[in-house]
Amino acid sequence: MIEYRGLVKRFGDRTVLKGLNLRISEGEIVFVLGTSGTGKSVLLKNTVGLLRPDEGEIWIDGREVSRLSEEEYLGVRRICGMVFQHPALFDSLSVYENVAFGLRRHDRLPEELIRQKVAEALALVHLPGVEERRPAQLSYGMQKRVSLARTLALEPKILLFDEPTTALDPITTTAVNNLIQELSRRLRTTSIVVSHDMICALGIADRIVVLDQGNIVAQGTPREIRGSEVPLVQDFLAEVPA
Amino acid sequence: MNHLAHAIDEIGRTTMFFAALLKTMFRRPSRFGDVVDQTWNVTLQSLPTTAMAGFFVGAIMAVQFTMQMRDFGALGYLGGLATSGTLREVGPLLIAFMLSGKVGAYTSAELGTMRVTEQIDAVRCLGADPLQELIVPRFLGIVISSSLLLGAGLLMSVLGGMTLGHLFAHVSPEEYVRHIPTILTWPSILIGFAKCAVFAVVLATICTYRGYSATGGAKGVGRAVVTTAVSTMMCLVVMDWVTSYLAEAVMTLARGP
Ligand SMILES: Nc1ncnc2c1ncn2[C@@H]1O[C@H](COP(=O)(O)OP(=O)(O)O)[C@@H](O)[C@H]1O
Ligand SMILES: [Mg+2]
């Protein structure tokens, strides 16, 4: 479904991704763990073409995409939904217009269908009836969920989450994690979740990948990761209650 | 040396951004409604300041010219000189400085915030082109409204000059306006508006570019606003010199040898 082959990304003389190889199959939930600044967001942004790799290939749905033009990339972004670390909602638009934004651009649907899809997407994140509010009138946790609804409205086959629970309180964190699991299973999406929350990775992931300084230092099922000897993995595991 | 290289680098990047902006403007036109909204916002935000500044510039010009022209018995030309001076030199520059302080700072902060909170990335992911939907409407809004503001400011400056001319030099309003058409020729009107448009293009490019390319959280937004102010001021002063020089050449050509 998604495959990275020898992915290299540099900024100036700093190499952030150093020849990363990773293959994710259809329907899998993969957690990518790593400390801040290791290039997790850079990996996701390369996937949706917000950044382009300097070397290597990215295969999505059987197609090498890293050298597509900006216009051709629209097709990739259509099936590959990204949920950003910030809610990234458009302040001047209502919640309705925020969720409808992608439907209007990518698909140009008639208004009736848009209204229906917006309502469905908001119901999926358990926030019905907030259409007419402004983002500023919602709590941070609600904004993150609206942001998720905005991505889900396009019914992407692939979902990329950038630190979905960072800066959320413990209760909302659990709610969002349950939502990710529930949605991935119900909508049969392939999901990559970037996080540094080992506890929820162990609970939800089919596979956990640990990144350190632009390379994969460990990967495996939650069970395999629990038994890993890699020091960084041990550091992450130290936070997990036995 | 490093500073110079950095400055040249930035000028190059800004120019490339401007080229991309123009390309987008013609290849994929923005929604008309967005442009109208932005123009309306900018004009409305700046109209009171412009009107007030216009009135006082007219008044100051009238007072200054009165002192010198009384000795020559040329007070009949007071209105004409004050108005053409305002239109060709003071007006465009003042409008540009005012817009850069108000709208330029606001625009770079707004776009910078959208950049660092990933809203611009979100726009791209949701199938839209940020240049087409965010940058071009703001750019055109500033450029179009600068001309509207220059017109409004000019009217106010005539009013200001008329009032002060009347109070200070006892030039009646009819006398004040009578010779405006004599001195304010079409080429000079054109030059005034062209100058204003050039300044607006410069400041709109800088503020949208700085905001659009902001990095590094709230601090980055602050940096974008500060560098917008500094580079706009420097570019405006240079452009004022360039446009005055060009205008002089054009006027000479128009008059003939
Ligand atoms: N657009 C960019 N320009 C320059 N450097 C960048 C850019 N994006 C990310 N970086 C750098 O790449 C490194 C990895 O960033 P990132 O992927 O955001 O880390 P994280 O793993 O915390 O998400 C950081 O050192 C960051 O400074
Ligand atoms: Mg990150």
C-alpha cells in the first residue's frame, strides 16, 4: 500500500531522513515513535507531497509518487488524508465550511451531498450539530476532532496522523485514541500514526516502528517491541506501567 | 560579506515568489469574490487614516507654498502646486508607508500564523492552491485598494489645502481649484497612480512572502512581521528614487526636447 525505499531528506547540510525503508500493507495501523526532531513529521509531509525527498522512492497504491508534479499530486492527496499536529482549522470559516473545504476543492460536489457528508463526518468524531460554530468557540480537543472530521469527510484510503494526542488532556487522549482505532477498523483505512505515546501504541498498533535520527532502529508487533533490547525502545518502555 | 550574500539571497527568493504569484494569477485566476473581500477589508481598514493624513498633507502643502509664493504674487497657482505635489510625491509614499505599517504587518502576521499552525499545509492537502486562494487575493486587495486610497486621500488633500489656503492666505476655494487642471496634467496623474501601484506591488509582495515563508512557531511569526517592516521601508525608499527618476525621464519625453 505504502512503501518507502531509501528515502533521504536533507535541509541544507542537515540530513533528516537517512535512507529510510518501510513497507506498510493495506489496512495496517502502524505507529511511528521517536523523540522530537527525528523527522517523523518530515516523513508524513513527504508522503503527501508537502515536502519532496532528495533521494529514494515513495510508492502509494502501486505508483511511484515522489516525482509527480504538484497538479498530479492532487490525486495522491485525495486518497491520502493527513491530520496535522495543530488543528489547523481556518479561523475565518465556520466548522461547516472547514469540513466542506476539501469536498469543494477535491470533488466539487453538489451542496446537498456536501451537507450530508459534513454531517456524517462530524457524527463520526462524535460532534454532531456544531456546524455553525467558529473554530475559536470550540475547545482545543473539539478543534482536533473537527480537524479529523475535515480529513475523514473525503473518505481517504490512507490516514496519516501527526501526533494526534499531543497537548490533549488524558481523557480526550483516550477518546482520540479510541477514535483512531475505531475509524481505522470500521472504514478499513491504512493508518500511519506518528506519536511518542508508547502506551497507546502498544494498545492500538498492528506494528510499531521506532525512528532515531532518521533511521529505523526497531520495528515489530507490540509484543515484539515489548521484548526489544534497543536502548531507545527501553527508554520508551520505561514509561509503560507493567 | 555574509549579510550581503543573505540579502541578495532574500531578494532572489522574493522575486521568485513574485514570479510564481504572477503565474498563478494568470493561469488559475482567484475567485472574484475573494479579491473583492480583500480589497474591501484593506480599504475600509485604512480609509480613516488616509483621509486624515490626506487632509493634513493638503493643509501643510498649502501653508508651505503660501509662504514662498506670496512674494511672487503667484498665489493663484497655490491649489495646483499643492495638489500636484501631493499626487506625484507625498501621496504615494505616504499611502505606501501607512499601508505597510497597517496592512503589511497584519498580512504577514496572518499568513505567518497560518503557516506555523499548518493551515497552509492543510489547504494544500485539501486539494487547493494556497497561492491562488490565499496569496493572490491579498496581493490584489492591497494593490487595488492603494489606488482607491490615493484617490480618496487626494480629494481630502484638496479639501485640506482649500481650507487652510482660505484661512491662512485668503485664497478663495474657487481660486484654489481654478488652476488645479492647469498644473495637474494627465501625465502627472498617471505618474502618481503608477508610482502608488509600484509601491503597493512591492509592499504586497514582501508582506505576503514573509508571512507565507515564516518558520518556527510564534517567534517565527514575530520575526516575519519585523523583517516585513524593515525590508518594506528599505525597498520603498529605493523604489521612490527609481520611480522619480523614471517619471522625470517620461515627463521629459512627453514634453519633447
Ligand atoms: N521545512 C523545514 N526546513 C528546514 N528544516 C526542517 C523543516 N522541517 C523540518 N525540519 C527539521 O527537520 C528535523 C525533523 O523535524 P520533524 O520531522 O518536524 O521532527 P518530529 O520528529 O518532531 O516531527 C528538525 O530538526 C527540523 O528542524
Ligand atoms: Mg512533528
